Amino acid sequence: MSAGNFTDMDLPDFGIPPRLARRMSMAEQHEYLRTKLSRRRTLVTAGAVAGGLLTGCSAEGASTAVPSPTPTATGSVHGSVVSPFGRHLAFGADPRSQLRISWQVPLAVKRPYVRVGLKPDDLSRKIEAEVRDLHTPGQTGVRLALDQYYLHAALDGLHPGTTYYYGVGHDGFDPADARHRSTVSSFRTAPARPEKFVFTAFGDQGVGTAAAANDNLLLRQKPAFHLHAGDICYADGSGRGQKSDGYDPGFWDLFLKQNEPVTRTVPWMVTTGNHDMEAWYSPDGYGGQLARWSLPDSGFDPRSAPGVYSFVYGNVGVVALDANDVSYEIPANFGCTSGKQTKWLAKRLGELRAAKDVDFVVVYFHHCAYSTSSHASDGGVRAEWLPLFEKHQVDLVINGHNHVYERTDAIRGGEVGRKVPVGGATDPTRDGIVYVTAGGGGRDLYGFPSGVRESYEGHVHDHESVESFHWTESQQSAKETVEWSRVRYRGFSLLSVEAESGTRPRLTVSALAQDGKRVDHFEVRRGT
């Protein structure tokens, strides 16, 4: 195998014969796996892990994520027949030297690990992995009782701007073995000094044909990393942060398998949406998130809000927030951090703005600060965070929640500071902040208010104003007439952002439809 030339031909099939899997739709694979996993559960020892229970308030009988340094035995199943799947990468606090590798196995395994090296055929470094078991018992509202095993390895002390090769394994499955060489993949650390790069973003992806198509479009952008603005998988279809009928943890298995062609090479930086508050797990419905993801440790306690962190890549400082903490619309976790997230945000924005190598600050979270589509705008987000964004002159805000693409003019003090047409440019130090709703990641699409036409590149239909609403503290909607809705596109899409440093640093922001056609673009430059 030549360096950098990896294919999907031998990805773990998770029990579906490859020829059969290629002929099956996602829905058909889902039903196949639901049946097969139900049988497999009888092979797993019931005791799982003793101790390490995540703490937090939960209803009686709620399942819990259980981190364990020592995995359980596989019972009668030998490790050689257990194939890893769902590899997903994330940066540590310093993307130049830290990376986190996560994956899943359908049954518990012994002594899981990662092999890593500078060549695909020389994976000499071996790092022990942590196992986080997630147990979802059968109970009212749960479609599939399931034991899931997530594994995580922390790679520190890496060299900046370097391509590494890695493989994941356990007793009985060695990625360095010739039989498993096709499972070896790669990643690249952030450069030591700023240079031109691309990152992508969307929210509200889920599992299905459109979601997988967006993954293919994403890969063609060759991003350094991807930002997922919440509502990741939709195992919980209600999105209210409460137990309701139809929760299916098996959707996570399908989601991680679906995304593996991307997430095994591109760091996949997620934050938490309302559909990610899975009330079956403590604390605050975040036990599932804590089991599945390893995200940067950047000074905020992940147990209170696992989607809150920041990192710097090149000349861009990135901040992820959990808007469930401040949402007026969906109050299940309102105030879950007791104001600590907002205090951390104020401190972190100040640090990033003062950093000499950081030209731009990008913030992303789920609920929209400004949107006219179905969920419209969240007054809680506006009240808590917009004053901080303006104080520290944030350069770009990315949201999901509304399943459309919508982009504002530059907003300052709640009003249009500068119109930013398709192809325009803006300066956050003078004009205000552009807010982008990038919720076309793959889930069923929404629309815009009655009588409001789409308006996007090549099909511009400007409205002087749009009748919309925002959510108030009383959980009621209040009508508002807005002038800031500049671009509107009802279609699956993603955001592609090119960052340049040097004497004239800039962000070139583009929205791409699923066929690759550009539907919006604009530039952000500071001090122009």
C-alpha cells in the first residue's frame, strides 16, 4: 500500500457481509443490525464494569455511561472475530501536538490499543486505549436494548504539520498484521505556524442518503477539520431532552459507520444540539456524549456540558458552545452549568483575541441567534452570548437547528451594521458579525416564512424585510420584523471556509449545495 493511498474497500462491516451491505439501503441495514445486535447481546457478560459510574441526576432505571480502564471479557467470542468500526478523530487542546482517536467494537474486547507511526507499514508506537461502556436497558420508550463499547486513545507529543498513520486493535486483532493492513488510516497535525487551510461545517446530519452525500462533498474540500454544530445522529427523535417513545441507540452505530470514510482522517469536532440531550443517560442526558466522544480539554468541565471547548488551528481560534444551557425554546437543560459556561466564554474570547497569532475567532453552537426558518431565533442565546461576541469582535458565528442555509448581513447591536450581499466583504471591527445557519447537513429540510422567497447565488431575490419571530424567556414566541436575512437556500448544503494568514489575513466563506454548486460566498477581513 502506498503512503496516503487508502480506500474504503475493507472497512469493518460490523456483521453485514460487504456484498450484501452494498445492496442495502440505510434503513435496511438498520433493521438487519437491530436484529443481529439483539442476538449478540446474549454473548456479553452482564456485569460489564464494576465502578467508575458517571454521577449526575437521572430517573430511576436510566442507563449510564461507564468509563473503565479495564474492559470486560468477550465471553465465548474470540477477539479475532471482533472488527473495530466507526473510527472518529478529534483534536486535543493543542492540535499541533495532540489528537484523540475513538472507535467502537460490537462486543467487549481485551487490551484495546492504537498503533501509530510515520509510515503505514511501520506502526511502532503502541498506545493503550480507554473503554467507555454504554448500557441501554430495555425500558419504556427504548426501541432497542443495547450494550455499546466505545474506545478512546490519547496521542500527545506529536510533531506539528506531520502526517501520521494509525491502526486500532485489541487482543486477536492487530492492525499491523497483513490481514488487517487495509484498516490503517492517517491524519495530519496542525502546522506550527499559520498557513492557508480549509475547514468545513454543518449541523443536523443524522443517518441517510443525504447525510452520506454531504460526507462525500465534504471530503472533496480536503478540510483540515470539520465542525458539527449539533443534532448529530437523531437516535432521539423528540429533541425535547425528555424520555419519549422511539429512542434507538443503534442509530449511533449506523451513524459512526456511515461517517467513518470521513471521520477516520478528518478531525470531527462536535458540539451538542437539543437532539443530543438523551434523557436515558446521566448526567443531564449527556452520558451518551461523554461515552462516544473525546474532545479538547480546554478548561471547562465536560461533565456539565461536553460540547464546550476551544482550540486554535493556524490563525483561527475556534470556540464550541452548548446552547442547551441558555435556550429559551427548549428548556430541558436551561441553566445546567449555573452560568459557568458564559463565564468561561468571556475569559476564552478575551484570551483568543489577545493571542498574537490568532487573526480570527469563529464560534459555533446549535440553536440559532438569527434565523427566520422553523425554529427561528433563540432569545436566550441573544441575551447571554451576543454581548460577549460583540465585545470581543467575533468574526463568524455558525449555527444549526434550522434545516436550511441562511446567512445574515453583518449585525451590530441587533441591527444591520452593513449589508453583505453574495460576493461581498465585511469587517467585524467596524460592521458587526455575520451569523450563518448551516443546518442542511442531511436531516429532512425546513422552509422559510410564507411568502418569503429563497435568495442565493445566481437566484437573488432580496426582501426589504421578513416577518419572523424569536423565543422569549417565558418560552413563548414573539413576532419580529427583520432586515438582516440576506441569503436563504432550502437544500442540503455545507459551509466551506478558507483561512489565509499573512499581511492581509481573510476568511473566504462559501456555502456549497450537495451537487457542489456554490450558493453563497463572502469575505471577512479585519481592519480593512
